[in-house]
Amino acid sequence: MWLFYTLAWLSYSILIGFVVQIDGLSKAQFDFKLALMSEISTVPAALMLAFIWPLTGLIERKGYRPFTIASIHIWLSLVFGILWHVLVSLFMRAIVQVDYMSSDRPLSMAIWPFLYSLMMYGVVASIFHTVRSSEARRLQSLAASQAQSLLVQAELASLRNKLNPHFLFNTLHSIIALMRKDGKAAEAALFRFSDMLRYVLDTEKTGSTHVTLEDELNFVRDYLNLEALRLGPRLHVDWSLDAAAAGYGVPALSIQPLVENSIKHAFNPRSQPGHLLIRTKLRALQSEVDITIRDDGPGADLAQVQASSGIGVKTVERRLQLEYGKRASFKIQTAPGQGFEICLTIPLTPI
């Protein structure tokens, strides 16, 4: 700020030095003494007006009302005008031997510089107040942005904490159901479940909100292998994965709840076989990746789905809204007898 202040005064003094002798310059004459006088006259003003900056800081901290602020500046502008006139006169007498306060000079020669000094004070004070107001607004905006960010992070953490118990409860329920039918399969399911639990605990331990798409899909694959022990030949999974998208980041536990939703509504209630499609596609030009989860189950009424209070699907949708805003999309396509499809579009996030 002070560099700008110094450069502004330097530019102003040089400009004044040429303006006051514009007539002489038009005749190719340069009066060095006149130029020096104009330069000298700006030095006291620049030095004294610099004190307005800490003054505006004090006024800002005190929180004075506009009338009080205006009164302070009016009185100080009068003091500045007098001091500036006196200091300029002393400089002129000491350096260029010009008696600026001589009684022979007309009164107007003193009044006009005095009025000019008042205007100069007002301009500098206004600029300083504007700079401080702009900085205050910037800091307020930054604080509001940080507060909003903290709120988003808190809500994301809350949503994630909902998903973990939801996943654990449903998976354990599946294992319990399997134990009643096949003890050996239930034992294998418990070992597989321990690997899945390690994935959940690792993401919690590191505090990482994102994992690679490949890691998330491996977690989904473990989950489906566990469910296959219970569902047997009823579960057919088709994978259509774009290898180019595997290394990009997605929110942890963002795909498994959607797959679990299909298992719960498309496979658990039915005895006949069904198909589940999991597809990923990288769209490099749009810097996005599409993730599709589709089953050929009984489907549902879309209005009822949107009005439901289920945790899994709703939680994933809300997480995407908080984390990516309009850059992400979450679309559900379903109707009675026409299966259920969820398509996510997530911005590419390097890991």
C-alpha cells in the first residue's frame, strides 16, 4: 500500500512540475526553480497525509458514527491546511529563497492553496477509508466462505457417519440370514466382511474423503461377492468399466450404497434371477466420469422414491450436492416393472 502511495505522490509532483510551467515549455523553456518549488510543495503534504492511514484504522476499530467521523476529518483538514501552508513557506524560504508568506502577496494567493489543501485532505482520506472498507468486506467474505466450508464439512462428516452404521447393520443382517442356510458360506462371508470392514476403517483412520474409483469398485466387488454367497445364482453382475477412469477420485462409500439399494429392492424380494449392471465411462472432454448402477428388478414409482426417507440413496445424492454443487448430477430413472437406474456424473478429481 505504501509503495502505491509513494508512487502516486511522485507521479503527482512530476505532473504538477510540468503543469505550472506549461507556458514556458511551449516556448522550449524550462524553469528549474519553478519545477523545484512545485516538487517541494508536495513533500509536506505527502508526509502529513500519510498519518491519515493509521487514523482511519483507529476510527474503524472504535466504530465511530458517520457524523463523528465527518467532524474529525473536518477539524483535521483545517489543521492540515494551516500546517501545510506554514511548512511550504518555510521550505520555500530555506531552499529556493522565496518568501511564500510575504505581506506583499495578495490574500487570494493564500486562500486558494488553503482550499486546495482541504480538497487534497478529503481525497486522501476518502481513498484510505475506501481501501479499509474494501479490505473489511474482503475479510468478511472470506470469513463467511470459511464458515460455509466448515458447515459443509460438518454435514459431509455427519452423512458419512450415517452410511457406516447403515452399511454395517445391513451387511451383518445378510450374514446372519446366510448362517441359517449355510454355515460354511457364512464363515467365508465373515472373512470377506473383515476385508470390507478394513476398507471402511482405513478411510476413517486417514480422514480421507476420497478414494480412487478403482478402490471403491473393488469394495463394491467384495460386497457383491458376499451377497452372492447368500443369493447364489439369482445374482448376475455385468461389469462395464472404463479403465481410463480407474485412477480418478470419488467420495468414499458413494457407489456401494447404490448397489446395496438394488440388492435390497431388486433381488431380496424375488426368487427369480436378475441382472445388475455397473458401468463407468470417462468423458475426458467434459472432465467428468459417468457411473451407472442399473437393475432389472420391479422398479418403483419415481415420485415415491423421491419422497422416501431412505438413508443410502438420499445420503449419496446429498453428499454430491455438498461436495460438487452443480458440477455433479444424480439422476434416477425408474417406473413400476421397468427396473431401477441411477446415473452419477462426477467431475474428475485427481488422487
